[in-house]
Amino acid sequence: MARKRRVRAPKELVWDVTEWQRAWEIAMMRIDGAPTIVATQIVFHHALDMLDRGFILGDAFQFQLGILTMMDCCNDAIERGDCYQWW
């Protein structure tokens, strides 16, 4: 008989006001002035949705995923030579 493997859910990540402010500063550095080539990508819009949803729900993990997705999108565009770093 196979044993069931326990899956542990990560503990909920709770941020205080200063951590939320810092996270928004990081996100806004990428959002403000984003070139059209980046701002029109579907991945960029999905990242914005993750940021909004994470903030509304107070879900810091979701918000972090949004920031990481956005940063990947921005860095990929820079590496391809589509634009220069704007932040």
C-alpha cells in the first residue's frame, strides 16, 4: 500500500505597511515609463493583474509573483534588445 505524501501549505506571508510601500515602489519603477514594446505584452498585463489581486486580498505571495513576472518581462525585452533599461 502506498503511503500518502503530506503536502505542507506555506505559511501565509503577512507584510506590514512599510513592506507594502516598498513593494509598490519596486513595481512602480517598472510600470512608470515602460516602453510600448513591454507595456503591450500580455505577460505584463497578467503581472499587473497579479499585483492588483495580491494587494486587494492582502496576499503578499501573489504580489511578489506579480513583481517577479513583471521583472522577467522587462528583463527579457532588454536582453532581446527591444529597449533599454528605463528604471
